[in-house]
Amino acid sequence: MEVQRELSEIIRTQVKDPGMSRDMVTVVSAEVTPDLKYCKAYISVLGSEEAAKAALEGLKRAVGFIRKELAGRVNLRNTPELK
């Protein structure tokens, strides 16, 4: 739950991708594996199909930055790889 909340906050406030509208992106759920190596985040995007594709592409480009920010905010043994 903490990972989901932090991912949502990072996307809303830190990701600055010009092709992505941050206000329309919501982290619906985040599942972290027991060994804390992987995190599968489920994203909901409001708007058109084109807006959804642009948002997903923007998030894929920013995944390294998001992971680095998550490592600084959440005290975990490992920082999970985001999917």
C-alpha cells in the first residue's frame, strides 16, 4: 500500500514528460513480490485511447527516474523493478 501511494505521488509531482498529462494518471494497485524484487503497478488513464498510449509511453521512459525516487522515499531492503 505504501509503494502504491508513493508511486502515485511521484507520478503526480515529479514526472515531467511533455507528452503525458499527469492529472489523468492514477495508480490503481501495486503488487510487490515477497522478495521485493519486482513491483507490478496497475495504471488507469482517463481520456482518449491516444492519451492512454502517450501516458504509458511517458511512464516507460521515466521508469528509471521513478524507481530512483521510490528508493529514496520507501525504506525497503531492495528497490523493486517496476513493471
